[in-house]
Amino acid sequence: MMIPCVQLLPGATAEILASVADTGVLTLGDRYGLMAATLDESLDEEERRSVDRLIRRIVRGRVKVDSDRVSSMAI
């Protein structure tokens, strides 16, 4: 059985963090990005701490999770 490879796009972590800080909403696309970030062993310590802080904000209810919206970008 093949395990799919999940790879984080360069700069994606910073973009997700900025988007969530601006909108207060975590989109479906952001969730996939966070999943890739948590699996990425090449994240530096600062990025990993930032992702951890965002996850804590989600758990505490300070960030809304939007299951319907794929992106925070306006169409």
C-alpha cells in the first residue's frame, strides 16, 4: 500500500498564519496546509511554535473553523 506524500508549499505556513490573523477564520484549504505543516519535519522551530499557537487558538475557540469555505481569498 502506498502512503500519499504530503508536502508543504514554500511560504504556506506564513500565509496561513497571516490569513487567519486577518480574518479570524480557518478555511478548509488552511486546514490542509496545517496538516501538511504538522507532518513537515523541515519546519524551523519558529514556524513550528507559530503553528502550535494557532492550533491552541483553534482549540480554545478563538478562531472559527469554516468547513464550507476552501479559501479566504475573494472570488
